Amino acid sequence: MAAGTTFAFRAMDLAGTSSAGEIEAESKASVTEQLRQRGLIVLDVSEKSDPFKIEDLFKRWRGADMRELAVLSRQFATLIASGMPMLRTLSTLEEQTQDEQIKEAVASIRADVEAGSSLEQAMERQPKVFDRLFRAMVRSGEQSGRLEEAMDRIAFQVEKADGLRRQVKSALMYPALVFGFAIVVLIAIVIFIIPTFAGIFEELAEENPDEAGGLPLPTQVCVDVSNALTSYPYIILPALIVFAVGFLKWKKTERGNEQWDRFKLRLPFKIGDVIQKVALARWSRTFSGAVSSGVPMLQAIRLTGETAGNVVVEQAMDDVYASVKQGGSIAGPIEGNPIFPPMVGHMIAVGEETGQLEHMLTKIADFYETEVDAKVKALTALIEPVMIVFVGGIVGFIVVAMYLPMFSIFEKIR
């Protein structure tokens, strides 16, 4: 952290009088030390960020690197298990972490813990890095005195989630790049190539006014699209931007988010099936991690729904929450919900009956992660030929449309 950073603080003296202000220092620990030397009890220290810094805006936009977060959790567990004191552990983690956002979060946590906060309370001030499930598992580990086991489970959880995300991302990267490049080429053809042909058609029509007729329909369509893109970019581009912004705002609303999540599950070419299996794999892995970490069942159900990444699954967990709160089972609402295949409900029921719910949830997660791998490979194999046919069809249509008038005019001239 650069020297001269401004920190805002709240503190209290021995008489109980509170005070607040700003201090320039190299780190939160330095601020805490300065305030203690003044005889003050530190209540809170936070970096005063400049809202106009582009790098700060970028940090707020992007999330923490899940791979680095998994490494941090694994190192945290190892250092705690070795008997290293908490503050020294946090200092070591701060030095070793490569991700700047996580490094700053750990530095903030170290300062807060040094000021008297618990680890979970300190993490609560860094929600961009440590989500609610992460913090709940840490709190459970602190309360049970098994923090190193909790951090090991968190590391395993984050590693699995990151592996699933990377698996889907890497499988779809090639088709996405090819499709994006093809769209750019098509736009270039429409903007630069078609106008050239349109000029040739006009010259031929002027030189042979008696022989030339109207353009064929396919050619006229291509020319009209080209004219629209080249003549009205100041209307089309803002319209596309307004549409994109409107879509994002709509998707952030409760109703829009629900409709969008339901729409994704119905996408053709098995895309909806893959999205469902990804959601189920994430749900079961998260639920298993929460249960194994000792998070209270009602809280685990609520957290699992909120972190499932799909509103349909979240609503299903609301039904589970209501059932368990009234003394019912977990399996009942799951078996009656179409988002969960029958196998899931049966395995959850067996897990409840035998007291092996965590084991069953882990088995479900392993199964659907394997299913996602197979489905993504099958989807990639299906998308590539569909994409080639689609792009080839458009290019073929443009080529035929551009040569139709030439054949017609040359035939009339001859």
C-alpha cells in the first residue's frame, strides 16, 4: 500500500469520549499504532478512497480471483494448524498474496483483528472478497475452535467452484472467439464491401438505363442493411447502447432477474440443461460445505439459496427453509420441485434418514460436476457445426445476393 494513504478512523478515549478524523499513514496497522500511542481505543479504521480514481473503480467492478482466494484459504489453514499466532498469520498471508484486492482485504482484516474484532467481523467489512457463506463457515470454525478445519473446507469449496467455472469457460472460449471474429468479418463486409458492389450496380444501371431493372430482393436487403449501418451510425450505436444498458438494469431488478434465470434454463441446443446442471453442482457443493462446517441448518439452507447463482434454485431453497422451520424434511420440497431431478430428492431423503446428509450432498456435487464436463464437451461439439453453418449461410447469402444483379444485367446486355 503506497505511503501517504489517507485513512478515516473512529476511536474512543479511556473516559468513553468518541472521536473521529483522518490520518495519513502507510497502513491500517500504522494508524492503529499511532492512535494507541495517543491513548485511544481504536473502533474502526478504513481507507479513504478517491472516487475518481479509475483503478479504484475497476477494483470495485471486478471480483476477487477465486484461485488466489483458494490458495489464501489453504495457506491460512496450514499456518493456523502450525500454531502461528493470528496476527502473524495474517501478516504472512498479506506478504504472500499476489492478488492486490485480496492483499488489501487481508491488510484491512489484520488491522481490524489487531483493534479487537473477531476474524468473521473483520471479514464482514470486506464483502467483495469474502461472501456470506465464507464468513459463516469462518464464524462456525471460530466458535467451535476448529478454524483450521473450516479454512480447509473453504479452500476445497472455492477450488471446486473455481474449477467448475474454468471448465465451462475454457470449453466455450473457442466457439465464442470464432463466432465473435465471424461477426466482425460480416460487419466489415456489410460496411465496406457491399457499398462497393452497390456503386458498381448504380454505374451499370446508368450506362444501360434501358436494360437495367430493379435489384433482386436479396441484393436489395443487403444494400439496405449496409446503407443503414453506414448512413445512420449515430442512431444505431446509441440505440444499441441504450438497449444494452436497459437490459442490464432490467436484469438487476427482482422480476427481471427471475425471468432471465428461468429463460436461461429453457435455452435450446442443451444449453439450458448445462446451466441447470452447473447450478445443481454449485448448490450441492455449497450446501455440503456449509453442513460439514457446522453452520446451523436453517442458516445453511438460507445461505445456500442466496449463493446458488440461480433464482429458481433460491426459491426452491425458500420452500426448504419453510419446511425445516416448521419441523418438516429437506427432501420433501426438493422432491416436489422440477428444478431438481428425482435422483437428488431420493439421495437427500436417504441422507436425512441415515444421518449422512453431508456425504450425500458431496456425492450429488461430484456427479453433477462430472455431468457438466460431459455436457459441456457435447455442447461444444454441437455448437461448432451449427456456428459454421450459420456463418457460412450468411456469407453465402451475401455472395449470391451481390452477384445476382451482375448476372441479370450481363444477360440483358448480351
